[in-house]
Amino acid sequence: MRRLCYVSQANFPLPQHHHHLTDILTEARDFNVRHHIQGVLYFADGRFLQCLEGLADDLERLVTRLQGDPRHHSMQMIMNQPINGAIFAAWSMKFVSRHHRVKQFFQQQGHTIFCPELLNKSQLAQLLELLYQLEAQNLVA
């Protein structure tokens, strides 16, 4: 199994983000269930952080698909490593929207904005643990 995380910039106006996020989550959950991929998606300040866990071949196929998705751009891989087990195993795609605890986490790291690409490995692991602990927010029924 592998865990990979990336950051990207939304390619849609923020006032319309709810509709786009609903579509993204519906597609992600369907694809991930069929391919045994788990993960979390965090969205704040027009930026995505997505962490995915699964078999390397399945993740590679998903990354290729994500790179062609017109709803985001400037995709930057910030983690790609082997793992013994998935921390997001309970979710085909957990969604966490802007959350005050995540904002506080970044402030504690000395950052005024949501910028996961600037975190070191230890800080990124702490952020993933925080996202795991936060209640899942479902935008789709």
C-alpha cells in the first residue's frame, strides 16, 4: 500500500464551490470504492489537499485521472510513500471543509495561510492526524 498527498488550486469561482465540491466528492467516492482507495479531501482558501491510500497501481491510475481534471490546476505532490495500513480506511473519501482547528495548526507552524506544501514530513503527519480526528462533513446524501 501507498499514501500520496497532493495540493492543487481550484479552477472555479469560490462562490460556486459547494456545487463543484459535491460533484468532486460523488465522483471520488464512486471511483474509490470500485478501486479500494481511501482518503481525505480538505478544501480551504481555494486550495485542495487530498491524501489518498491504496495499491500503487490504483493510485497511479487515479493520479493520471486527477491531472486531467479541469476543476483544479497546479497539482503538486507533497507525499508519496509506502505504508503498512491506511489511516483513512473508514472513508472512501472523507471531506473536511475549512476548519478553525486546521487554521490554528498552520498558525502554530508559523504560517498565516493554508499551505500544506510548506510543511515538513512530521508536520504533514500531524496535519493528517488532525484531519483524521475531525468529524467528516458530507456534502452529498
